[in-house]
Amino acid sequence: MKKKIIFEDEKDFMLKKLLKKFKRKPIILLDMDDTIAEFAQPFWTLHNKLFKDFVDYLKVNGWNFDEFSKRGKDAYTLFKYPGLFRNLPPKPYAKEFIEDLREIAEVVIVSDSPSGTSYLETVSLDIDPEHTIDFPHSNPTDDKRMWLEEHFNFDKDDIVFCSKKDRVIGDILIDDKPATYNSFVEANRKIILLDAPHNRDIDTKWRAKDLNHAKKLVYRMLEEMIKEEAS
């Protein structure tokens, strides 16, 4: 007997049919930086330009940027660089990915909130002994919020800024940060790890190589959840 081939559109239909058995619409939590937005490449390009460094973003295989920058913790000051988060390019398939998720679930952004500058505060960054850059105004959180609205039409009510993502209610999180992955696993919560150089030491069957793959893993995870609820 020949094995039946199930095409993607048929899988979508079958999942939507199964989801009708859910008492509520699932909530998918979604990280922003290096999940739906390209962050590493723009960040390290800016870093190398300002600090005259030569960091290859593809070789940044750890979470602590100061370990890869010749300027150490000065690298984190660039999080306050005006417009950094406002001008990030979306990842490939990001728009289609979010559109598909919205058909079957509530999608909520859960993102870190880098600090900006407060009223009358100016950040000075020494590029070299004779060159200093002043940041008179920086608001990374609003930059992120406007970026999400522009590219994916996210309302402010569907965006949560925090570092401890395990405190946010949701059924599945998609993220790239190793510490976040570990905290969800320890709490017995469902998480899909988006592949990146800084998380490849984690062994998991729930690693997504890109957003197309992440969608398939979301569907598989939801199918498992439906079966668990039915049993």
C-alpha cells in the first residue's frame, strides 16, 4: 500500500480542524532580535565601523558580546545607538511566518528592552583618544515598537518588553537566547529554539533552522498539545 503524501496546505487545514477542539486560541510568544529581525549582522557591522574592529558576526558563538569586542563592555553602549533597532532588516520569511501563525493563534511579541537615555541624559562614547560620539537621545523600546508596527502591524497591546520571558503567559515561545531556552525547559514549558551560532551547544529536537522550519515545528508542537488535552 502506497503511503499517502500530505501537502502543506492540507496539513494547515487538518491542524485548523484540530484546533477547533481547543477551548481557546493558542498563544504563540515570539522573540524579536535574531528571531524575526536580523540583529547580529547590523550590530557587528556598526561595531566594527565605530571601533575599527574586525568581528565576524558568524563567529560570535557566545551570548556575551564583550568577550568578542576589543572594546569589551563598551560594545553594550551601542544598544543605545539611535536608530539601531528601528532600521533592522526583517529575517527571510518573517512576514509570511507571522501571517500564517495569526491564522491559528494569537501572536504576542516578547522582547528584551535595552535601556535608552533619560531626560537631559547624554551618552558619550569614546571611539578613540581624539574622537567622541554623543548620543543626545535614544529610545530602543519605541524603536522596536515602531519597527514591529511598520513591518508586521503589531499593536502595542500585543508587545511585551521584559527580560524574564518565562513570566509571560503563552503556549509556545520561539526564541534564540540560550538562557531563555533553558529557563523554559526547566519550567516544563514549550519552546522552539531558532538556530544561531550562540546557541549551537544546545541539543534539542526543537531547533528550527529558519522561520519556515519554525512554522513546521509550531504545527507539530500544537498537534502534540491537542493530543495531550484529548487524552
